[in-house]
Amino acid sequence: MNSVATSMVIVPGVVALMLFLVFTYLYEQSRQDYFRAWQLSWAAYTLHYGLDAWAAFRQPSAHFWLLCFWWRWR
């Protein structure tokens, strides 16, 4: 996997995971419903980027072009 694909999948995935962990901590501390909503939202983003990374490592050439197309029109 090249550096462009890494920066498009791994870096945002790590950021999403860190935010998921922050909102998990905040929810555990306060038990407010809005922290649970943010936690679930960041969990969905983390899953999305995790599946993208898995697909990119599994078939790097085909998935890389799909990522480039998606990134361009995002």
C-alpha cells in the first residue's frame, strides 16, 4: 500500500478511533445521551475506515483507484 492510500485510510481511521475513545470516556463519566450519540457516530466512522483499510490491504491496486475517485468527489 502506498503513502497516498495510507494517508487516505489509516490517518482518518486513527483519528476516528481516538475520537470514539474520547466520547466513550465522556459517556462513561456523565451518562448523557448526546455523548452516546457522538460515540456511536464515531464508531460508525471507525468501522468505515477500518473496512476501507482492510479492503485496501487485501486488494491494493483495485481499491486504491476507488479511494482516489471517492476522495476526489468528496
